[in-house]
Amino acid sequence: MKGSLPKVSVILPTYNRAHLVGRAIESVFKQSYSDLELIVVDDGSTDNTQSDIKKFSDSRFRYVAISHGGGAAARNAGIQAAKGQFIAFQDSDDEWFPSKLEKQMNLFSESNSEVGAVYCGFYKIGRDGMRKYYPGEEVHKKEGMIYRELLSGNFITTQSAVVRRECLDKVGCFDISLPGMQEWDLWIRVSEYYLFGYVPEALLVTYFTDDSITSNQSGRLKAKEIIFNKYTDAFRQYPKIYSSHAYAIGHALALKGDMSESKHYLLESFKKRPWSMRSLISYILAVTGSKRLYRAVSSIPRRLSRS
């Protein structure tokens, strides 16, 4: 690769993961597809991250240090530093299988330029050690024009995706104002203009850790609320999707005790699907203003969730 630009730039943000990041880095350098660079973005780590990762002597390795700003800011810094036509993402606590990039880049070469991103299946290891494959069968359309499917909810983990650089130039990078779910926001934007390719097999494994971005439930709820309002016109085109998201936000807010805000979303959910007993019962419970009462009988609307 000396004297030429890499085809793929792999962005790996890390923060105080000295004990884990080596595994993630090694899984990138063990790829059967070798035309790549790896940019590790150290997001202001205070442990031994810098000294530990600088032991990697591969010429394709680059280290970028920034002030602590979170995963989205670190990924954006990596994208800015990237030289490749394609951008891939890895997380410091996860592991790619050796053929991941090769299979994804093969799919790009077999597809037309309208395919802006290629993602793959993955295994997720939960707290209990159980392994589950994603995306599940509830995702009916996994490739092509999947804008509507992504409006329903995110099923593409950042680590599974390879994106054409031109996509990010067109729609922008990760939204650092979001306290979570930045990848869902990005894929919605990309899918408005580009097709998605899908490799239907697990090509990586993700591990749940207590300090992972995805473990921040409060941040995820706030992020979902922001995204719901950001794309509200798009969601409104699909009443079932709109109602489902409004209900999920309202229900979560009610369980937290924020009954005033929850009423707004539960009413929106009911107005879009007035035959839904789940939304109606939840809204009536929220109107009472009692968190205790809502929690006590919240299992009733859950049992009616398919009504």
C-alpha cells in the first residue's frame, strides 16, 4: 500500500479500553482483505490505552488522539482523517471475523453505485453469555431501498457497516448532539438516497459491557425522543410506525415518572391508531398522574400490544 491510498479506512474509537482494544485491533489486521488503513481514535483515555496500542507496528496503523467527546465525535474525527473511498467501523470491545471486509467489498464490486452501504449479520453476546444473531426475522426487508424498514427501528450495528465515503459527504457524519442512537440517525439519512447491501451471515461478534455506549438506557430514551421529533414528518407517513415509536417513548417516560411528557406521546400514539387498546389504556393511566398506578397496571397494555 506504500505510495498509494488505501481502499478502506477502518475507524476504531476507544476510551479507557486498554484491556480490550488489542483484540479489536488484531481482528482488523487479520482480515483477508488487506487494502486498508486502521485509524484508532483515542477519545481522551486516561488509562494505558496509548502505550498499549502503540505496540502495533503494522504500517497500515494510525493513531489519533482527541479530547474526550464521546463515540460519535471520535468516529467523526476518524472520518476526517480517513484516506479511503470506503469507511468501515469497529468498536474497541468487539471482534471481526477474518473474511468480513472481503465479503463486503466483494458485494460492493458486484453492485452498482447506488449501493451506498453494505452491512452484515452479527452475533451479540449478552450479559448472560447467550449468543443471538442479528438482524432477526422481524426485519422483513434487509437490502435494497430499506428507508421504511429503518424508520421502524435500527438493525444495523455500526461495526457491521462499510459505507462509501461519498455517502457521508452527502448526508453528513454522526450527529454529536445526540446522547445515543447516532448510528440509527445516520442510517436513516443514508437510506434516503442510497441502497443498502446485506451479507446474510455473521461476520463479527459484539460483546455487551457495562460501560458500552448501548448500555446507556437514559441516553437512548432521550435520543429516541430527539430522533422521533427530528423525523416526525417521515414517521407520519406510516401510521403504525409513528404510533409505535410514540407509544414506546411515552411508555418509557411514564415508567420514569415523567407523566406530563408521557401524556403527549401516548396521545399521539392513540390518535394515529385509535383502535389500539394499548395506547388508550396507557394514555388514561398517564392522565391520572400516578407513576405507581401506571407501573402497577402497565402489564395490561403490554398484553394488548398486538391488538
